[in-house]
Amino acid sequence: MQKRWMILLLAAAMLIGCAGKQGGSESVIPTQKIEGSSLYVRKVEDLPDDFIMGMDASSVIAEEQSGVKYYNFAGEEQDVFKTLAENGITHIRVRVWNHPYDKDGHGYGGGNNDVEKAIQIGERATKYGMQLIVDFHYSDFWADPGKQMVPLAWKDMDVRTKADALYAFTRDALMQMKDAGVAVGMVQLGNETNGALCGEKNFENIARLMNAGGKAVREVCPDALIAIHLANPERAGAYDGFAKKLEAFEVDYDVLASSYYPYWHGTLENLANVLNGIAETYGKKVMVMETSYAYTGVDTDFSGNTISDESANIIKDYPFTVQGQANHVRNVIDTVAHVKNGIGVVYWEGTWITVGTKDWETNHEKWETYGSGWASSYGGSYDPDDAGKYYGGCAVDNQAMFGPDGNPLESLKVWNLVRYGNEVEPRADAIADTVLAFDLKGKIELPETVDAVLTSNETVAVPVAWNVTDAEIDAMYKGGVKTYEIVGTAEGLPARAIVSMINFNFLQNFGFEDGVLDPWKTEDRGGADQLYVEEKITDSLNGTYHMHFWSAAKDSVNFSLYQEVTGLSAGTYSFTISIMGGDAGDTEIYCYALVDGVEVGRTPMQITSYGNWDTQTVHGIEVKDGQTVTVGISVKCSGAGSGAWGKIDDGLLNSEA
């Protein structure tokens, strides 16, 4: 009997050390609505009481070592973890690198997040009633879909030895956290492990490593959830394919977690479909492990940001405002809360702010000394191709939930307000950009109204006053093909018109932005697997849509894409179109023009690799009144690798004379 009680006490001690409320903790997470906020928040209906409201705060210690101070909403300096808890955060996420230091002990940066720092963060989170999500990267520095580098101490190990080392590292780290009284609620076996982990790309080896880590978690923290973390939910079928392999290799895990950055990762509707599919097919819990949104387009630490006002080819679902940031968070929570087995949302690095606003030199010294930038120059000894070239400050300070002065933004309260709603009177929050195009031979007429985005994320038309003179308008006519920015004011907010002076395009739906093919037509000569209009901003030359083609069989990519135009005035015209792609093998690609069915010109084109667009023009298309002009692109690829593929965009039929 005495032995049985000893076993029960030992088990209870282990559980207390890894999940649940710890001794000495004082939960300050509110159980009622935070009143008096100016933030507009629609209530998320049927939100579970135990829904995870998470915040990655991995860089806090490096920030504080660099002199950053954090404040509460009363303007008082306060432990940032208490402020997070007071505003509804229930879980703190922290990344863990094996040994983020060079041979001389200089930190690689990004918070220098080793096990010791994870414990310090975990102790502070636990103190205020929050649980820790431990994000083991199983690398000495950043791991993501682009790189999964093995820790230097493990680089010469075979996979069996590496699995033993990974098990021991995971178990030891969690035991240290348990001994420190840290409440561990979840453990990640790798970070964004789309196709690799810890230097391994063979899935059998990846599964072996994951199960080694999972074994350690089950032994030390049996109540903690085990998560597998992926990125890029916009890639059709990728998550299901990964989950199928996890099942086949009997990987022990509880949660399939996704990154979701709306700039690149598709729609919330697609995210819901992907997560629902995993939950329904494999019975796993699902969540968003990383998300964020910019509250401003302005950089504050002199080191440039991943997302800014100048960012191209991104989706901007909300204004870059505090309210826009809150609307994003609210809608991601709403999406995950209403998918099957949806358990939570974690915001990425909401506390990672500038370490100073004086100058780059002052900040650089802090980034190098304390690791408070995304990478220090010392990181190049481990990762020469990335950190070794692009080291610097925080690239996401404009996506934090604290300002550069350390004061919390009003958007931080969204984590509490989504449970209750706070539908204050909507007001104009930002003015959407107005995008215009005018023919050099036409008339410039600026709109009298623009779209104001309200705090409720609705849009309404409001009057606008443009700040432009007649002389400036005249210069736009004389400046040739060029893009201009005209500023104005609407509802007391800055307005902007992006005006492109162009040669008039006589093609309809020229960039496929109608979301359909018509009036373009295709002649499929090879029986291609895929010929359709695709919505994907990162694969488009301009806009959101483009023409997509792919086919696996040899010589099956063989088609023409064309449009017929009637009613042109007599004159000389040119036709321009763009293409990019890959795995093409031998090709015969050209753009062409027909007049009344007779070819009058063609120009060779090529496809080489992703993102390398080839833009070519057929000049000197002579047209008489009443003639029909047909312009198009002919694509023939023998195919190589996994099948020829490509994208076609922006067909232009312009007058030359």
C-alpha cells in the first residue's frame, strides 16, 4: 500500500509540473468583459471556455536585456506576461533551439532562445495562470518550410542515434521545466515541418524523430498535448497528404497546427476547409499556431519589415491599423472555433517590438549583444546563406500588439472581447486605395467618392478632396506610360489614388481578374490535365488571377489561349503577353496575331523557372476597318520531372499608331 501511494504521489507531482495551475501562481486572466474599449469587436458565438488564446513571446527576455520596458493600459511599467494575461491570453508559446550560440558564446539572435530562456519565460507565464506551448525546433536556429537544419552537435549522427539524442534533449528540457514548476500545456515536435525535420527529408526518418520526441513528452508531461506544426494551408491537398503519412508511420500526436498569415496563405474559408478535413478524416484536434497582422505599415527600428505599405503581391484583407489588426484576430478565432475539433489560435510574437527609436547604429549594437533582432551576424557561422547575409533587427515590429514605446495597443483587448462582443458605433478607420487607369489619349476624371473602411470592416462611399493641380494633370498626359500617386483627404483620413497612364487595352478580362476565362478561349491539342483560371496572388504577374496550366504526361501540354477582337479602328497595333513556369522540357512557345484568320506576326517565348516571367510583344499588326483580330499564345511543352506547368497573365492589345 505504501509503495502504491508513493507511485500516485510521484505521478501527481509530474502532472502538476506539466499542466494545470501551479503552486504560487495567481491567475489574472479575466473572467468578465473588459469594459470601456473603443475597439469594435463582434462576439464569436459558441466560443468554448477552454479555447486557447495564445501569444508567442519568445523574444521578451532579449528585448528586456536590450532595455525595452513594457507597460499596462494604465501606463504603469509591469511584467508583460501579467499584461498579456490581464487581456485574455491563456497560453504563451516559446521556441526552443538546441544551442543558438557560436563557439565563442555569441548568440545567433532571434531571442537566443535556448532551454534556459524557455524556463524563465515559462515561470513568468505560469505565475499569472497561463500555460506554456513549447516549440522545439530541433535546430540551433530558425526552422521553417525553407530550412530544417540539424543542430551542430547532431550533424554526424545516423538517424537512430539522432532519434536517441532528440529523445534525451526533449526529456531533459521538459524535466527542467517540470522541476521549475512550469505549466506545460502543449509541446510541438518541430516547427513548420512541411517536408523536413532536423536535417532529415525521408518521411520514415522524420516519423522516427517525431516519435522519439513524442515518447519523451508522454513520459514527462502525459497531460500535455503533442502538436505537429505545418505551414502553407493554401497548397491544395498538402495537409491531408502529410497527415496520411503521419498515420501510416503511426506518429503519436494530438494536434495538427497550422500557420496562417493572410498575406500569403489563402482565404479563411480555405483554412476552415483544410482544418475540417484533418479533423474529420484523422480525428485530430486542429488549431492555428501562428498568425499576425500589421497595425501600421511603418518600420520603427530602422531594419525593414517583412510587411510594409510597399509590399507587393500580398493579400491585404484589412487596413494596416490597430482596428484592422483586431479584426484579423477576431476572424481567425471565429474560423477556428467553428471547425471540427478547433481548439485555439496563437499570435506570433506580439511582444517583439523595436529596441530603440534613435538610430540603426544604437539598435544594431543591442541586436548583436543581446540577440533581440531576428538574427545577429554571429548566426552566419551556422546559417551562412540566410542569417549570414541578412542579419538585422526585428522584421515584425509593426505586427506586434505593443507600440514602440512598450505600451499595449487597444487591439490586445480583442482576446477578451471576442467572448462578449463590443459593437461600439462604427467609424471610418482607413480609406481604401483607389486604383485607376487612364488612356493617354483619353480624359482623366478622378472619382468624387472613395471607400472608407469602417471599424466594423464594412465599407461605405465617402466624399474625397484630391490634392492635385491642372498642371500636374497635364504633366501626366505628357509623361507617357507611367504610374502616379495622388493624395487627398476623406473623413479626415488620408486618401490615395494610384493612377496608371496607359495605352488603352482593347482586350477584355485581359488579366483574368473576372475570375473566369471568357472571352478568352482555349484550343487544347494535347489533352492537358489542368487548364483554368487560378486565384493566387503570389503566382500572378499583377492582380490576383491568372491562367494556369499543368499536365503530367509527356507532350500533353499543347494548347493555344486566344481572344478575338472586332470593331477596331484602322491603324497599327501591338500584342503583349507574359508567361512563366517550369519542368517544361523541350518547348515551342510563341505569342501571335491573326487578322481575318491570317497570321501577321509571331514572337518566340520561353518558360524557365518559378517567378521568372517572360514578356514578349508582337509589333506592327496592321488593321483595316471591319477586320477581326485574333491574338494569343501557343504553348507546347514535352514536359520534364513531375509534369510541365505554367502561368499566363496580362494580355495587352494596344494601339501603336
